Amino acid sequence: MTDLKQPVVLTGDRTTGPLHLGHYVGSLRARVQLQYEAKQFLLLADTQALTDNMGSPHRISRNVLEVALDYLAVGIDPTRSTIFIQSQVPELAELSQYLLNLVTLARLERNPTIKEEIRLRGFERDIPAGFLTYPVSQAADITAFKATLVPVGDDQLPMIEQTNELVRRFNNSVERAVLVECEAVLARVPRLPGIDGKAKMSKSLGNAIQLAASPDEIVKAVNDMYTDPNHLRVSDPGRVEGNVVFAFLDAFEPDIELVTELKAQYRRGGLGDSVVKRELNERLQALLAPIRERRLELARDPAGVLAILSRGTVLARETAGATLCDVKAALGLSYF
Amino acid sequence: MTDLKQPVVLTGDRTTGPLHLGHYVGSLRARVQLQYEAKQFLLLADTQALTDNMGSPHRISRNVLEVALDYLAVGIDPTRSTIFIQSQVPELAELSQYLLNLVTLARLERNPTIKEEIRLRGFERDIPAGFLTYPVSQAADITAFKATLVPVGDDQLPMIEQTNELVRRFNNSVERAVLVECEAVLARVPRLPGIDGKAKMSKSLGNAIQLAASPDEIVKAVNDMYTDPNHLRVSDPGRVEGNVVFAFLDAFEPDIELVTELKAQYRRGGLGDSVVKRELNERLQALLAPIRERRLELARDPAGVLAILSRGTVLARETAGATLCDVKAALGLSYF
């Protein structure tokens, strides 16, 4: 029996590559918590990743296992969270197809998230139709599971708005409350910068620390971190704002007093980058060692991980299938 | 065993209403023949009809049975043709989703058929996304069945072009010949005009004769037919061109000599409209009486008709499922 008051969470990742510390801070850590408080569905979004990667489909499918390993390694418990592969739930494609009739081209083009992504990718009018319409496919993912909570970054709020607009239009069109509106959950933590100081950590920008990073890779990444370029001598006063090492300490050092003290000392002068970096390195090594070990152990049994995904996918199909059944019945499409 | 050289035909109708004599002349008659020469799949396109009818979904689903009755009544043999319901073949939605990534928005907007339909419906930028992308869904229908022949009107040639473009793009993208290009088969007969003389017979224009028309409705429709407005007295010479009664005789009177003689006499003068209409009425009554009777008989057993559609849908899913399986394998999306 599902607890009627228990929130339902739908979230996930495009399977374009293994996950990194930015994902850990921005979403994975919260998901490990959420699985105790909500019914959580985690989507390995291979179909969505294909919308702008049809030139290299195998990279997308290969990374399904990598992302799943990351999920399990950070502590997502497949008995508490339903991890599933988007392409293996045809109900999502079907629902998407019906929702596509309820949104105009003009509305899709007005979506600020899509606008920004079109700009970033330099698509202009050469945008693949599948990419333009992916907010509809996201709405299908969310509504198929009757998700009530969707964790997002603030740049994705227009997606949630569009999803709820589709829910209202669908329900109006069939004169029945079949689909359920959802609420955005904004991350409570600031976004982790890249090690180069850029606002966003991203594998393609080469400024990320993978969850699977080796001890040496962590050491190197911390050493390469952007700090205060004017903090030349240990005795100089340094800036903490925009200093990646302190942004990371804020994110990963649970001893807040220690961080406050280090910041004060750094600002005054007399604290070298190497000392703060050593502290951060220890913290990251301690965080990532068990994740890496667990990941390596899981990676030795890919069939076992696939079995987990297979079970999750069966469960996901049951839920999405029930919604689709209601959707089709409401549209009169139940013939047999 | 499938004969490798046997052509595969995919065609069908949007289920927006019962079919009329225009459909009979333009497609149904040919399909009755084709089922002896090809492997024929007949699509009851409810999903596609919904792309611009989300305001009245039940009208679309209700007409699935009506169109199926029309098919069976004109002599389509469900043991020779596979009649199936589009919405009940989820594989089509899935395939559609992948093809959507291979076409740009600009390309979809350039499609002349879509351009014309946007104009006709007054959509402009308020075009539903599902309607704009329906050529992709059509391409999915065609390619899912590896159809080699697709009967179309000349206004639909751009659809076939777009389908073959998608086939080439998909095959290039996965470096394998998974999907098959198709060929358009243009109708060999001229389009039947409406009884008011307008170029197109259409239920919504109110100028159609339904296949299920009663004897009285046929008499009335023939009496209402547009002839030559200058042919006032029987003795006047009359025009045969643009004269609906003669267009119908061309389409339905197998005795070509008789039609030639009637035309000559009409042109000379001395042949009244009422005489030609009486001739046409007899011909149409003779054509439609057995169709109507068979239709009435079938309509008494809707469960029996649904059983036919259910069997056809199972067969259609087998074929479309096999293609989708190849498509997903080629994309690397076969995990379990």
C-alpha cells in the first residue's frame, strides 16, 4: 500500500558521462536522504540524452551503467529508490506523444531553459525537433509517476511550470483529474564551482572531479584549484569569495567552526594555500575513498547492477503503465 | 515465411469520421486489390487524429469502429490485410521519439504539406507541437512495418520524401541499414469532387456521400449534384467538364461506352440532367447496397469487429516490435 501522504519524487540524470562532485553536492546527497522520506524514482535518461547526441548513441547507452554505479556507490539503496532506464519504459514515449498535442510550437520556443540551451549549443533553427520538445518528454516522465516533488536547479523552474501547464490542459481536455501537478524543490546548497573557478562543474569543461576519481586525481585536482590570484605570499591577506578551495570546504567540511576559523585566518594573512588545500584534500579523500571502493566492487559485477536496473524498470513500468492506462481511458482509447 | 519480394504496403485513415465515396475511389478500392498482391497493413490512425483534436478525443476513438466497419464492408479481408489501431501499438510512439531527434525544426516547418495544413487550419505559430511533428510519426508508422509502398495523394509526396530522409539519417547514424526506404504509389484515378462541385469531397464540407448512406440519402445527394448551370433546357448543349454527375459516372460506371455516349449526347443537347442523374443513382444504389448491408450486419456485432482489430493489432505489434528491437539494438539500447 502506498501512503497517500508520502511525497513522490522523480529525478534523474542524462547518461552522458559518469557523475562528479557537482552532482554529489547538487543532487545525489539529497537523494540519499530523500529515499527515507519519499517514494523516489530515479531516471537514467538515455532517451533524453539522445535528443542531442544521435551522432554518438553508444556513448549514451554505455554511460547508463556508469551513472548507475555512481548512484549505488554514493548510497542510493535500490530497495528504497526505484532506479530505471528511460528507454526501457515505452509508456513514457506514449504519454509524451499525447502531451505534445497540448503545447504549441510558440510556447516551446518561449521556454527560457530551452532558449538558453539553444544558445549554448548554437542550434538556432537547426535545433533537432526532439530537443525542442524535450520539456514535453520531461513532463511525461514527471506525470507518469504522479510525482509531487521534483528537485531542480533554479534554471529549470520553467520546466516545472510547463509540466504543470500540461497537467492542467490534459485534465481540462478530458474533464477529469488524471494527471497530478508537481512542486519544484530547489537545492538548498549553492552550486559547486569547477576547479578552475567557473560557475559550473562540468565534465566537458574539464573542470570536474569524478566520483570515481583516484587518490592521485584528487590530489592533482585540489592542487590545480583556483584560489585568490593576488594571494602571492603566505603572509598576504587572501580572498575567500570566489576561492574554489573554500567553496569546496563549505560544501564538504562538516566542521563548520573549523571552516570559519580557516576563512578568518586566510583573510587576515598568514595561511598558505597549500595548508588549506591539504585540509580539503584530506576531506575529499575521506569522502571519496568509500565511494570509489564500493563503485569498484559493484563494477566487478555489471550483471548484478543490470539486474538492479531491470527490477527497477519493471517497477517503473508498473507505475507508469497504470498512469498511461488512466490517460488512455480518459481519452477513450481503451478498445479491448 | 514472408516472400522477400512481396511488397509491403502501409496505409490508413485518420479516424475523424466514417468514410465516404471519395475514400472509396481514392484508396479503398485499390486496397481491396492490393491485399492480393502485397502484405498490407491498414492503420486506424487515432493517435494522429488526436494531434489536432485534443478538444474532442472521444469523437476520434468512437470513429475507430466506424472506419473499421467501412473497411470490412467494402471488402477488405482481415485474413489478407492487417487492420490495427495506432494507439494500441506503443512501438510507434517509441520509434517516433527516436526519429524526432533526426529532423530539425526548420526542416519540419519547410514541409509543404504541413505548411498548407497550417494555413488551412489557421494555426500559424499556435500550431500544436504534435501536429507539427506528425510527419515524423507518419515516418515511424511507415518504417516500423518496413513498408516499401505507400499509397498517397500527390499533396503527400513531401511526407514520403521526409520519411526517406529520416531513414537515411537513421541508418547513417547507426552505420547499419536498419530502416527501409519506401516508394510513393500515386492514385491512378482523378480525385472525386464533392457533390457541390468543390475539388474535394469531405464530410466537414457537407458535400460527401457516406459509404453507409441510405437509399434516400443517395437519391437526395444525386439530385443535389452540381451540373452545368447554363444547361437550362433539355435541348440546350451542356458541359461535361466540371459537371459532378459525369465525374461520378467516370468513377463508378464500368460501361465506358455508355458514359462516352451519354457525354456526347449531353454536349449536343437533348439529354436532361434528370436522365443522367437517374442513371448515376442506379449505379450508386447498386454499388452501395451490398456495402451498406454488410456494414449493418457487421455493426450488429461490434465485439466481433473489435476482435478483428485486436488480432490485427497483435500482428502489427509483432512486426513493429521486431523493427523497434533492431532500432534499439542499433542505438545500443538493449540492456537486459
